[in-house]
Amino acid sequence: MFRASPLFLLLTLFLNGVVGASAESALRLGVFNVDVSPPIGSPVAYVDAKEIVDPLSARGVVLLSNERPIVLCAVDFIGIGNEGQDAWKKALAEAAVTTPDRVSVHALHQHDGPRCDFTTERLMEAHGLGGTRFDNDFLRDAIARTAKGVGEAVAKAQSLTHVGLGEAKVEKVASNRRILGEDGKVKKVRYSASKDPVSIAAPEGTIDPWLKSVSFWNGDKALAVTSFYATHPQSHYGKGDVTCEFVGIARNAREAASGVPHIYFTGAGGNVAAGKYNDGAPKTRPILAARIEAGMKAAWEATEKTPIEESMIEWRTRYTALPIAEHLVEEDLMAELADTTRKANDRFRAADRLAWIQRSKASIGVTVSALRLGKIWWLNMPGELFVEYQLAAQAMKPGETVCLAAYEDYGAGYIGTEIAYGQGGYETSKRTAKVAPGVEKVLMDAMKDVLADAKAKE
């Protein structure tokens, strides 16, 4: 019979300790924050940039384990769509030594920020409109610098031992944009700013008033805080004054006050804005920022930490084809884009819709993904999603928490519920809609799939 010597036992205990420590430290978190402010004169959402009022950033986290890394990124752009999404995901994946399907890139969607869509830009370039809506040199540089930041985050990653969850109500910011009449049709659209007494007096409508906060910890040290809240994030815009808007200002203030890196993700705010509480005056922006900041602070103070282990982490991805709106006819849009007598904005809109059609016909679907952190679910969704999707996702996981980040692939544009397409209103009109009413079932099925319990998926 083999009888271990005292020296052998000591060596075994030492090696077990090393292996155990290594296994524990396999779960790590890296954090990145890169300035992606455009140069003066570069096109932002509606005009050219004339001043950087608040710097723009691409910031996020890299989750490292014995599986391939996961990258979650929020960019202070109005939207990143189609081949723009492809480029961001590919570059960040390479930097993290992972695959693009384990990367999620979202736009903040503030309206004084750049757009990134290499598909639409290529169509415009072919018709003499290159550079009028997109600055490709700046965009590719921003992607490369963010990728470098991701690589540095991986190298400096720290042990992840706990996740924290907190939530708080945000007062007097969000209100539903679609005010329905007695006939069930949209009577008024309450945009991001309103001076109309009827719109201001109308109820908030369907919103999600809760700001959710997910934090990452190494023991008692907070490594990063992520916040999720559903509303269009703009107070006033359109003059070239580049800003990360009231949500970004609140984010930056919380980061400065706490000393902890802070990342903000815009939730399903496609039909939600600050119109009930925002008159569009410059003085209102800091008021809205203070209300968001108060919500972030309260959610932080309500945070409860839970130990996290690799067995509690899971990443799920589903590629989904969304139905194309019937009113979009490729030949008509091509003719509109080629028509030099039309306004530049109309031709840009035609190129934007053509890009979506061509991607869809090429069977390049949008991505729906979810990160499970124990009983916390981080759900990544495309487009300008209606808030009803966020509320439905939360109802799918009773007793657990779903934090939804929308505005991933901006190519899809507004995504309403099936009933909304018969109600009228701006978001589901032929002027703006790129997807058909059947989109609701498609996305609900996708959400159910990535949020399903492990046993249900077997």
C-alpha cells in the first residue's frame, strides 16, 4: 500500500492551494473607457460638429473566465448599425481574443452624436453623397482606439468575486411618446421636448420608471457599475453642440463622486422620452441630469452583493431575421437615392432603408443575446425597441432580475409592438418603420429562448 511521506503531503497541499487560487482568480473583470469625440466639422446626427460640449466615450467591461471572454460596450453615438456593428464587434473581439458573437455593442442614442453604418455610407458614396452623414476615417479610428482599450482592459483585469444589484425609481424624466385617443389611435406624439399643454398634462403612460444598477466587485472593492434606464436621452439638439446628454452627464457625475468606473446603457426607450418634463430649454438639461444622477445614487445605495462563480455565468446568443416592412420597395428606394433633384435628407433616408433591406435579404440577422450572472440577466436587444419589450422580458423571469440594453444594431430602426403598427404615430409610420408588425412574435420568441432556464433548454 502506498503511504505518502510528510514532504509529499506538504507538496500536495501546496499544489492544491495554487490550483485552487488559480481557479478562483480565473473569473476576472477588465474595464475600458476611450474618448470617441468627433473632430470639429465631422458630421453628427443632423449637422456638423461645431463644439464638444461634453466629451463622448466608448466604455464597457470585459468578463474573463475559463470560457472565451465577453465584451459589453456602450458608445456615446446616436446609432451603430449594419456593417458598423460588424466592424465594432470584430475589432473588439480580436482585442479580447474572443469571437464577435460574444461581443455586444450599444449606442447611447443621444442626438448630438455620430452615426456609424458602413453599409449606408457605401451606398451613399456610390451616388456622390459620401462623407455627408458619416466620417469613415474618424469612425475607423474610434473603433481601433476602443479595441486598444479593450486589450489594455484584459491585461489589467482584476479578480471578480461578487456582483451587486440595486434599483431605484427615477422621478419626472420618462414619459410615453404615444398619447392615445379614445379610439385607441395615436392622438399626439409627445417627443423629447414639448411645450404643448395637452401633452404636458397627459399621464406619463407606459414606462419603466426603475433604473437598475449592476456592479462588479473584487471583495470590498467596486470594479465597475453599469446602469440601465429606458428613455430617449436628449433634452435639446441639432446645432452641432456635441454632448453625451443628460444621461451621460449623470453617469460622469456619479463616476466622479464615487471614484468607480460607470457605464450607462439605454433601455427600451423607442417610445419613451422626457417630453412631459422637458420644454427643450438649455436650462432643463442639468435638471434632467440631476434626476438621473439621483436615481443612480439611490440604486447604488440600495445595492446588495452576491458571490459570483463561473458556474453561475452563462452567455447565450441568437441570430434573428426580422420581417421587412411591406412598404419598403428596393427598386423605389434605389431610384430615390439616385435622384439628384431630391433633398439630401430624402436620399440619405433611402440609403438607410436600402441598407436594411440588403442586409435582411442577405440573411444577416440581428443579434439577441443574454448574459446570466446568477439571478441577474443582462439582455441585449437591437434597434429602438418599445418599452413593452422590456416589461415583457422582466415578466419572463419572476423572482429574478432582467436588465435590458437596447440600441445594439441600429439598422432595424424603431421596433414597435404588433398593435402599435395599427395605432398610427411617428414611430410606426411608413416614414420611419423598417420592420413589419410580425416583429413582435419574432423578438418575443428570441427573448424567451435566451432567457430560458437551463433545464428548459435541454
